[in-house]
Amino acid sequence: MRLFLRCAATALLVSLAHAQPAEPLSPNTDVEARYTEASDQFVPIGEATVRIRTEGPQDGYPVILLHGFTFSLETWDQWADALSPNFKVIRYDLMGHGLTGPDPQERYSPEERAATIGDVMDALDIEEAVIVGNSLGGLAAWRFAADHPERVKRLVLVSPGAYAMNGVADEPVPVPPALAYYLREVPEVGLRASIGRIYSYPDRISADRLQTLYDMMKRPGNGDAFVKSIEEFVLPDPAAALAKVTSPTLLLWGTEDKVIPVDHAGRLLGHLPNAQLVLYPGIGHVPQEESAKSIRDVKAFLYDLK
């Protein structure tokens, strides 16, 4: 684990050194006013207040979308637009992210993030749903499906966390200072370097999307929550837990994912009893933003639930 984090910090510093200048970003002084929409609710979950956005017919089958680390619910804009004519689409900012912000109870471990899915469903009076998750959200999604199979009708995992990577072990360790600095301060050059790893075509990211990523990371308190999340993050052997997932599962993965290697997809197929895999050539870690085909595959997977 220490080796992995040191390598990550070193890679960040190298990226900073070689990043090219670009039009500077200006932080927004009122992030809540800029990004809150009429379809948003701020719902108490324990001591935290979670931003939840609900779109689509109220009697539609519920589909819950979970974003990845340092992101926010805006990553799902394209999918929400495509699904909301037929489904009740629910997405929320994870604890310590977006407009949800820091959790006073610091429920940032993978187990606690999985439990929060159930808390959100309970708050919205939802007994069963389709659960969709990308990256960290995908890790929470399959863990919830393993713990509560009766509440997950279908599962969609978009390049999810699952297996140990580069020496990540069972015990959490402190975050290297360089990485902690980036997460807390979000230097613009560092953000631009980071998206070069997350996206396969970073030059295609709109100015508005980049601004959103920047604003959500810069929101007061989120940086400390990011660091705390890593300090609590572990990836123990998932085989036994994955075997408990009974929901039909759709795995989506970009072949050029630089965050979670695509070879993890084959391992998941071997451990998930009822899964199918779709690969996206040339796509990175967030197919929901980069591949138009991804939402077509999801709609085909859910066609009979309308």
C-alpha cells in the first residue's frame, strides 16, 4: 500500500512538472447557487445532509447512479437525460463529495459507503432498485448488492473498484504529503494532469465540465474528506463477497482505463455468478462521459423494466 501511494504521489509530481499551461480556471464563490437544481433535495442521512437529484416519472422503476472518487453527480448528466424519460433516475453526491460535502461522522470506508446506499433508499421510501456505480461508486454498489441482494434488481458496474492494485493491501496508511496537498488545494495544473489519466480524450472535455470538476473538488471541506477517504480505503480479497451478488450484472469497461486496469474485468466475470461484460475500445475510466454507446448498452440491459 505504501509503495502504491508513493508511486501515485511521484506520478502526480511528474505530471505537474510536464503539464502544459491552459486558460486558467476561476473558482466559483457560491458553488451551491451555481449547481443546485430544482430537482435536487438535501436529505438528512445521519448527521450529514446528502444532495439527491431525482428525475423522470415518479412511478418509473428507480435507477440509482453512484459517481467515483472526487467526482459528483454531474458525471451522470448524459445517462440521466437518456434514462429519465422511462425511469425514475436518482443520483446523489457521495459523502465527502460535491454538494453533500464532509460527513460529520466520517463514513468514508467502502463498507460505510455501501451502507449509505440503503440509507438513501430508505429515506426515499425505495425498497428495490437498479444500482449503477462507477469506480468508487461501483465498489459501493457491488458491496451493497452482496449485503442486500433482495434490494438490487439489477447491477451496472462501470470500471468498479474490487481487487488489490499495485500492492494495495488490507491495512490503510497515511496519504503521502504530495497527494494530500493536491486533494486539499487542487492546483489547476494538477487537475489538468489528473484528467489526462481519467479520460482517454481529455482535450474533448468542455470548459463547463472542467469547471464543475474544479469547483466540486475546491468546495470547502471536500479535500480533507478525500484524504480521510484514502486513509480508510482498503481492498481485501473480494471473492467471497462477490459470490453473494445474485443480481443480473452488466460490467462496462474502457480498454484504455489508466485508473483501474481492464484486466480486472475478466476477474470479476469469474467471481460474479450472473454477469456480462462490454468493453469500449479506446475509452478510459469514465465511459459514461466518453462513450455514447455505453448508455445504449445500459438501456438494452434494462429494457424490460420500463
